[in-house]
Amino acid sequence: ELQEAVEEVLPDLERDGVRVFYLSSASPTPGVEALLPAIEAAPDEPLPARHRAGVTASSKAMYIYTSGTTGLPKAAVITELKLMMVASLGRICGLRPDDVVYTTLPLYHSAGLLVGVGGCLEVGATCVLRAKFSASQFWADCRRYNVSVIQYVGELMRYLCNTPKRADDREHGVRMALGNGMRAEVWKEFLQRFGPVAVWEFYGATEGNAGFINYTG
């Protein structure tokens, strides 16, 4: 999806000595490397300690581009400390090592990457990723992969409630939903239709310095 945008700025990145990768087995763009072959060839042993010897809580872990509140998208600095704090959200909400977390959210945003994948790394849970959200296939995926925790954002839950009702709507192992932006009427409809799923609604902003969790339900 971002190939054209990457190719547009690639000369500038190359001038600055920035290496660019596609998370794929091959690269259609000269100057951009394919990352999957390197991942598959990497050894299973932990990285040598020297690679992280200089890392502190205030070190930059990544940049996440966000629209913020005004202007064009801008890079928000995610430090190692913030990464760990956001990743711990799942543990705070009761995420367990034996859970299977299903996320269809994009990994270039905080919810999918830091809460979803990061939360699984934090507790040792299993993460099931889907390249694109599908309302019609959502519960079939949950049954197929023994999903116990789902992630949502914005209107995702409304899309699920808008699908045609089925006899097996409650035949799933999902015990918890973790996300933000669900309206009260959707919340009630979701529980009535799909069963007693514990909903943990939180609020946070990529560039913010505080967050909230509705831990009482």
C-alpha cells in the first residue's frame, strides 16, 4: 500500500544512510531490501548483550506517525519506557500467557503494534494477525485459531453487530475485548448478541502522556 510513497522519498533516505525494508520475501523496488529472508535465516539464540548495552528507558524505540490534533502527520517518539508501559496494558487488563490475541488493526499505529503485539510479547501470549479486517470472517477466524482475546478500535464492533445474525454467534472462546472508541449502544448490543465478553475500554494518544482504562466494566 505504501510502495509509491516509499519510492518517492527513497532518494532522500538513501542520502541520509537509512536502510529501508519491505516485510516480504522479495522487493519490487531497487534500493529497498526484503526482510523475510533475513528473518528466516536469523539464529534462534538471543542477541548478544552488546547490541543493547547502551539502551536506557529514555532511548528511542520507534517513531509512530500520527495526525495528532492539527496539521500534517508527524512522527511521535516512542521511548523504550513508553513502549513497555503501553505493552503492559494487556497485563493490567488480565491478559495471560495462555491467551490467543486476535488483532486486525494496522501495525503502524499504537493499538495494533504496542497493545496487541507488544502486549503478547509482555506476557508471552500468542498473537494472531490478519492483514485486513473482515467483519464476515471475524468470528470464523476466532473459532479457527482458538482466540480468547480480541482487539477493537473505533467502529469495528459496530461493523460486527451489523453483520447478519447467525445461530453460532455465541459459539466462540472469546472472553475479553480490549480497545477504545466503542459507543454505549454498540457495547450493549455486542454483549447481548455475542455473549458475556469482558470489555476493557481504554483511552490514550500516541503523542500523549496519559491514559485511562475502564477497569470496572
